[in-house]
Amino acid sequence: MKKTIISLIPLALLLGLLALLFLNMGYHTEQVPSPLIGKPVPAFELPLLYEEGTLTEQDFLGEPWLLNVWGSWCPNCLYEHPVVTDLAQSGQLKVVGLNWKDEFKNADTWLKRLGNPYHTILVDYKGDVAIDFGVYGAPESFLIDANGIIVHKIVGELTPGNVKDEILPKLAQLQ
Amino acid sequence: MRLFLIFISLIVSGHAHSIEVYNFENEYQRELYQELTQELRCLVCQNQNLADSDADLAKDLKDQVAEFVINNQDKETILAYMVQRYGDFVTYNPPLNTSTVFLWFSPFVVLLIGAGILIYNIRKKQS
């Protein structure tokens, strides 16, 4: 009896490992948790897509805002565009675009075709500021509070689901 | 023979393309750059390091690493810069802290279990 139990141990271990593997397949994401949550927005000074001059992180203090990293080359930005538009039009917070590694002509055409949901669009064609934000793919969105602290980050597209379950509750907590 | 030469030159030219050209001041900087880009993970294709990756972001990060290296920043400073932005996940050699304890010590736990079983079996055979 004891022998049977002992000889079953390797099988049990194997089954356990398989179970862990399957669980991990369900939960595994390629999302990298951002170390910037709870930290101040990295300092930047960026030109704007449609206006003269530059803006810095200081210019956004005073109210919560959402920084949405996008590019006209990015298929999922197209996919999330209606959600960004809805969120911006709901007037619940200021939605700022960060046009990342793009070209003016393409970005402009894209916005003219789909509509421009953004309050302001910052331009980072070299990608330096995106690196400071730890961006590794578009779209990404950062929820930032009135004091310039990064409260939440969404990697990948905004969806009606994550706006309702993550962005809006976090925003409500800020107010 | 001619076909062979063409084949060889194709292979070699492919490699020549993939090597980035940075104006390092000395061999030490070149080596530090190689070391860093092999230790840092490309976040776009997550099972590649920066050195192997052709992703756009990997190129930006390599440029950034090269710039730091040329400006004589040390390895710790450059790694800290990346970890601050992308977290411990960015390095293939993660630091030991509460969230990585399991990662670092689980192999030893498995080793201990194995040793335990081995000792148990030997003792049983001897008795």
C-alpha cells in the first residue's frame, strides 16, 4: 500500500505541474506591470500636433487627465478610437493624445478621417518621452491625477469594459 | 563554386546589416554595450533580448543604451534607468527582492526535495 502511494508521487507531481501550466496559460499576459504607478509623471516638454509651442507635464496639473499613446500606424488604435471618443465626449476627464513615432501627414489624415477626440495632442516622433513613460507598444493609456501622479495604466486598447471597470472607478476615487 | 560564394556573401551581408554602428570610443564601451543589450529584454517580442530584436522600440532602446555608454555612464546607472521605466521584467538578470524570491530559490527547493528523496531511498536500501 505504502509502496503504491510512493510510486504515485511522480505522477501526482507531473499532474500538478500540468495543472499549473494550464492555469498559467489562462492567466498569462504579456502585459508588463508598470513601475510608474503611484509615481509622478516623467518630466517632458513636447511640441503639439496642431498648435505652436510646447507643453510640459506642469501644464496639466490641476485636474485628472488621461494620456493616450497612439499612432496612425497602429491597428488597435483604430479599434479603440470609438471608445476614446466616447470617453472624451462624456466630459468626465481631459483626454490628451501622445502621437508616438508617427508622421504629421499620416496622423493628420487619420484624425480627419476618424475625428479628433483629443483635447490636446502631444507629439513624440523620436520616442524619447515614450521611453520615459515605459511605453512598449501602442495603444497605452495612463490615468494621471490632478497632482501629476500616475494612478493607472492600461496596456493595449481601451474597451467599454476596462473604461467602466478600471478607468472610471479609479477616476471616481480621485474626486 | 560560384553559387557557393554567392551564398556565403549573402549570409555575411545579412549579418553586416544587423550590426548597429555606434561610435564607441574604446573596446570597453563596445563590450559594455554588448553586455547590456544581451541582458535587457525586448518588451515587444518578450523572449528576445535587445541585441537580437529588430523591433522599432528595441532599436530606440539600443540607441539610448549606446548614448549612455558613449557618455561613460556605468552599467548600474543604465540598468537602473531601464528598470525605473519598465520594471524588473526588462532585465534577464532580475534583482533579488520579495517579488522575485520564488524565481530565484524555487530551483534550490526542487533540488532539496530531490536530495531528500535520494537520501530516503538510499537509507531504505541499506536498512
